Amino acid sequence: MSETTTGKPPVVTPLRVVIALCLIAPFVAMLWVGSYAKVDPLLAGIPFFYWYQMLWVLVSTLLTVIAYKLWQRDQCARRVREGGEER
């Protein structure tokens, strides 16, 4: 069976894998409760269970921004490859 190439870039690229990992990491971290279901170490009197989750709020925000910027770069590169204009 012969495949014809249409000249389109592949759907799964290393950049898109990185984007997916940035978006999946917070879910995995929060769903793996056994890793943070403890009291020690305390941070300013706050048990680990609470400050770990609050830290992930910040980390999740950062990872989402990174994923968004990478997605913009990917879309721009695809437009350029397809002969479109760069925005």
C-alpha cells in the first residue's frame, strides 16, 4: 500500500508533546494524593498538605502560560510552512 504525502506537517510533534505534558502534569500531581497526604514539613505553621496544593496553583498557572506560548509558536510555524502570513 502506498501513501501519498500531502505536505502537511505531522499532527504529533515533539513541541505538542511538551505542551501536553505541561497541561497534564498538574492533574497527575493533584490526583496522586498519597504523595502529599501528610502534615510534615510545616511551612510557616501550614501543614504540607495545604501548602503543596497552593504551590501547585502557581505551578499550574506557569505551566499553562508556557503551554499557551508554545501553542502560539507552533501555530505560527505551521502557518508559515503552509505559505500563510505570520501574525
